[in-house]
Amino acid sequence: MKPKFNFIKLLIALFSVFVCLVIVYQIYCYFYVSVATEYATLIECEDTETVSGYFLRDESVIKSENSKYIDITVNSGEKVSNGGVIANVYSSEDSAKTQSQIRDLQLRIDEIKSVISAASGYNTGSEYKNEIKKDAINISRYLSQGDISEAFAAASDFTSNVIKSKISKGEITNYTDKLKELENQMSVLVSSSAPVASYITAANSGYFVEKADGLENQLSLALADDITAESFQNIEEKCTQNTAYTENYIGKLVSGSIWRVCFKTESEKFDKTDAGSTLYIHIPSVTDDKIKCTVSSISKDGNYTYVVLESNVISGDILAQRSCQIDVVIDTYSGLRVDKNAIRKVEDVEGVYIRSNGILKYRKVNILYISSTYVVVEYDVLDTSGLQAYDEVVVKGSNLYEGKVVA
């Protein structure tokens, strides 16, 4: 007699198997589970606040006095003494162009002499490999940041170091001939050059800047002596009413080495900042370097804090700025970089789990800085019981506990 198929018993059996599998899986997950990890790495980062900065200086416009054929003899950002020559005035356009060609040619001659002198001190080009590599990295970095001027500067350094390397290895041997050729060209230009008709000189000592914007006599340092909401608004309005010169000027002269930048902010990050303290700023449109400043004054009015920073760091690009975005460095943090997802509380204490020889270990951490994706935690290389550089930190996993076996 054929046995009857019992569908109910089959369902019960399948359900029992399913329950057993779930139980086994839960036991497996509890005692042994695969986790995702990342290495804790050393990092130094900055907590910055981006603001609109307005620059103040004691400066005056340098007029061309209706002279047409002018050859400026100083670079932007270069210091000029009282009565010092800023530009030569010539009687014809050709004469002015000749003087400009002479100066450009002299720069090339000086560069070649420098290259030959530097390269002759080495037997091989290996000494330049690191410099060439560094220059190439800088070119790529500046291009990715959109800083074309710095990229060109890095490219010039790259070319110079490549040439030095080739000269030192004997791959280029005709640079002495090239130098003689340029010096002959210089002799021809000098012999055909016309005398200077007159000079444009500095009325006082200061720093020459090629760019003027028509606000030179309106935005002096004194405007920010006692910054208020009203005086800041006055500065802000003047900067937005830029009236750039179009003729009869060759640049401006900045008196002294001190300049100021003022801004307002609603950020509470400046609540502990006092007058006289030191802050650093970045001007992204000018340079990646940090610029050291002193807090000249700081005051609060309603929801806004008004800050005036003072600095004596000089460059032509900085002195040409009137208003732009600046990044104020509130603080700098050094420690270990850890993904935010790795932070877990155990008994109300923040820490991370690390994987060590397939076993989880818990490490307490002291968080110094929190960003949108990571945190910086305190690092003590001598504290072997704390988190160390290149520990495998668990960033993803569940049911984690001290001593758990993980894949």
C-alpha cells in the first residue's frame, strides 16, 4: 500500500530546518563575523572659517603724468626707496620696447648662468631626481586647484631642474654657446638703445604694485582702528563700488609693510579670540601658504562678530587684493584620522574597535576634531594601550565586543 503524502509534516520539517539555520547563523554572527576596516593614519588638519575679506592699506596712485612711452623697471611687490626710480620714460615707443627687451634678455642670461653654475657642481643628475619629481607633483596639484600662476612657476622650476640634470650628466653641452649668443644679442640691443628722456619716481618709500583700483586714498589702515558695524558697512560699500583706473597711471605705492583685512562673521568659533592673538589665513586666489596675522581688533554687535587682522607678509599678489574670499585658520589639529562610523560608545566612553590577529580589541579615544566624514583623535605613540598609527579600525560591523573573533 502506497504511503500518503503528508504536506503538513513537510511544511513543519522545512520550517524546523529554516529555524535551525537562522539560529546557527545568529550564533555565527555573534561569535564570528566579517568586518570592514580602515587603517588609522597620521593627519594634520585645520579648522577654518571662510569669510569675505576687505583689505586696507596706506597707499597712493602713481600717475604716468601723460607720458606715453614708459618702461616700468620694478616688479610688483618690490620695495622702492624714497625718490627711487619706478619707470623710465622714453621719447618713442620703439625705445621703450627696446628697454623691455633688454631687461627680458638679461633675465634669460642670468637664468642660464645660474643653471650652468648649479649643474657644474655635480657629477651626475641623480641629485635632481627628487626635485624634478616634486616639481611635477606641484604642477599637477596647482592645475587641479585651478591656480594657473603657481602651475607656471612650478613648470619653470621643473624645466630648470631637468636642464640642470642633463647638463650635469653631459647630455647638453651647448649651453655655453647659447650664453654667448644671448650676450651678443644684448650688446646689439644696448648699442641701439636710446637714452632715458625722464623718470617716474616714488614720492616716498613703499612697495610698488602694478594694479590700482581707484580706492587708494579711501581705504586707509585708520578706517579699521575701531571697527564697528557702521564702519565695516562703509568699508564694504566702498569695495563694491570699485572704480578702476583706465589711464594716466602705472600702478600704486603701498606705504609701509603693514596691511589689514577685515571681515564679519556669525560663527561662534571666534568667541574665544582676543585682540593681540595670532591667527593664520589662506587667500586661495593668491597662494596656498598660510599667512601669519595679528588680531588688531575684535568686537561683537548683534549676531555678527567684526574682526580686523593685521600682517606684514608682503607680495605683489597680496597687495593687489581689495576684496576676496579668505580662509581663517581657527585651530590646527594633529593626531590619527579615523572614519566617523568607527566611533562607538561603550559604557558612555567613546572609542573604536580594532582588529588584531583576528580578534576585536576596544581602544578608548579622545576626539580632537570632527569633520563631515572623519574625526581626528589624540595620538600618543608611547601609550601602547591606546590607538596607534596603522591599527586596523573597524568601520563597519555589528554585535561587536572585546575578544570577538572576526574575519
